[in-house]
Amino acid sequence: MGSCVSTSSRSTCSSGSNGETVSPSCFCGQKRTRRTFSDHVVSLQHLPSIPNRIFMNGKSRTSCIFTQQGRKGINQDAMVVWEDFMSEDAIFCGIFDGHGPHGHLVARKVRDVLPIKLLSFLHSYQSRSNGSNTTCFKGNLKRLDGGDSEKDCSAEDKLNSIWREAFLKSYKAMDKELRSHPNLDCFCSGSTAVTIVKQGSSLFMGYIGDSRAIMGSRDSNDSMMAIQLTVDLKPDLPREAERIKRCKGRVFALQDEPEVPRVWLPFDDAPGLAMARAFGDFCLKEYGVISIPEFSHRLLTDRDQFIVLASDGVWDVLSNEEVVEIVSTAPTRSSAARILVDSAAREWKLKYPTSKMDDCAVVCLFLDGKMDAESDYDEQNFSSATLQSNHSGNAIESDDGQKSEPSLQRNFTVRSSEENDAYGRLPVEVEGNEETIAAEDQNWLGLEGVTRVNSLVQLPRFSEERPNPEIL
């Protein structure tokens, strides 16, 4: 049974606070009835009921998503597709890979809050420039004929500037909220993020960490090829390593995993974060780890077929080309994400039989806006274990994730099966759902992206005071 949250996939309205429906915002300077941002998204409490937003295994009008728990404990990956995001032709997609003892809670928090913050900043800009026809948020920038090329270029540059600012501000605000959250400990827990907004023929991307987005496109011979859209922001990238070292952080790999560079505190061999940018991880924020996203913009063409976003559990064992091949040859589009995760699971067993498979999460977005006419969740073998109902009737996630048996450039963050640390129960109040998610005692992989040689007890918990070098 599928777990698609939205039941009205064709609806283009959002629920207001008074139960009435309101039209989506166009951000185009067109004369429409003004509506506040709170009309679009009232609060986190209303997220599960927003039409055309899915965050569990399932499909939408243009995409399919699937996640599967690995062999390390609770599933720390999160994902979302939000169609009609800010206008009828806008789609938001995101993959978030948590790490650390509370990484699953961080990833879910970012999944829910970051798109709202992005919407808020875009809406704020629209409000400031209300009545102006100089800038339109519709991303379908068509080339103008004749002498209008310079004007068109200027409009495109301005559009890029607006989106870049929105991504930068929303990521900054997201990390600030995590730092001040009263019930969520992000000191040694965090999350990656790869987020895209497709609007018309424009694709806007913001990302941190080592989750990745690629695109399947046809070359001049009509053969499928893979185009990598994002960069795995790892500590050994020259610019990332330079920043970390300038901030007194250290970058090196352990002897038994020389292919995995990690970030360490200047005065202790902890925590060993395997990425250079992340939400959370505040123990390292003063030492070079940042949450500032890389931003890029791309104009799509008719040759571009689909986009795949995935966590590093997929990229550890499958290359970009293999992923494009798997998705393009899937028997149905609605099953592409599940088949990709199944393929990754098989590769984990073949390539790393003594290691624990990592969590895998996949979003497949088809750029022609079409999906299969037939869509049978039972045929896709979607598990109903990922959904449970709370008292208000909204769909929420199970902390246990999926417990089904996990069934092709790698990014080299594979961790050994020797990693076993336990963390205790931490009740965390989830905003909006008014419920408590308790993380059951489980095995988790060091810090899942953090070194395995330091247990949770050994992780630093220090005050504002700097360590005395004489005692190191």
C-alpha cells in the first residue's frame, strides 16, 4: 500500500487557516488578489495536508520517491517532492541525509522547514517589489528576438540573483533555527541537503554535504548520458580543506579507511565528519564546517529527460552512468526510484559483503511532466510500515523506518560493519504534530558520516572556553 500523503494530486489550491482554499502564488507581478504567506503554508501542522506534497514512498504527477533503511539502525534519510510549490509550474525536490545520534530528526526537520523558509524569502521579495513588472519569478526565460538579447540577459541575471539570495538566506535561517531548537540536540548531529526548484525551463539548485543530483539527458546520437548537477562537498576538496584548516580544523583520513577524509577538532580526534558542509554539527561550526550552500542555475532543454536526487548510500556503490541507465530502463516510471534503491542494495551486498548497507533515498523527477497511466502501489511493493496515523488523522513517519529486506563515480563514504554504538532514548517534540518521537535503542554507525572510533561518550561537550594547549 502506498504512502502518498496527498490524495488530490490535481489540485492547485492550498488550505488556508479558515479551511477555505486559496490559489497558489504566481510571483509574476500579475494582478491577482493578494494573499499572505500564511495563506499558503499556515504552519508545520498543516504540512501533511498540503496538496501535491509527498515525503514518503510513492509518486506524484511528475515524480516518484523511495527510501529504504540500511543495516545501521533507524533510517536517517528524508526526502520530499512539493508540486505547485510557489506557482503551478514550480516543483521543489529535496534529499536530506542525517548523521549522528539524532540525525534522523535533523533530516526530517530540515525537510519540513527549509522549503517553507525558501517560500518565505521569495514571498518577501515579491512583497517588496509588488507592482513592479521588472522581475518575474517564472523561470521559463525564453530568448527574445533581435535587439532584446541584452535585456533578456539582464533579466536572467537578476532572476539568478534573486534565487541565489533566497537559497542562501533560507539555508542560513535553517541552521540558525537548528542551533536554537530547545528539544533537538544538533551538537554532533546534522544533515546534508540537496534541493532543487524546477520552474518552467529553469532549474535552481542549492546543496550542502555529499548527497548528489544528476540528470539524464540525450546526446546528439540520442543516447542517454549522465550529467552531474552538484558537487560532493567533501573535506578533501582543495577549497573546502583550505577553509577548514584556516579555521584550525583538521582534515585527514584514518589508516583503515584512507579513501574517507574527515574533519576533526583541532584539539581532539573527534568527531570525524565525512563532509565539509552540513546543517547542524555545531561542534565543528567554529572550525570550518559551514551550512552555506553552493548555488547553481541551469536552463533545461528538450534533450533533458529526468533528474535523480539521492543520498550517498546510492552513490557509494553506483556511478552516475549506472544510475541513469537504471532509471531510463525501468519498466514503469513510477517504479524507477524503488528499482534504483533495489539495485543499490544488491551492489552493497556484492561490493561490501562485510559492511552494513547505508540508508538509501531517491527522488526521480521526470522533466516532461508525465508519469505512467497505470499506478499501482501494491505492484510497487510499497510498505505501509512507514506511515501511521496520529489522533488528528495526519500521516506521520514511523521512527523505525522501513524494515523490509534491502534488495551503479562512487563517492567513497563506505563505513565498516564493525561500527556499533548505542544511543539512548531521546524524546523530541515535533513541531506541529504535537507528538513525541522517541528514538528507540538501536545500533548506529559511529555517527553515520562521523568516525567510528569515537563513541558518543567520547564526543566533545565543551563550553565557550578554549582548551588549554598545555594539557593536550
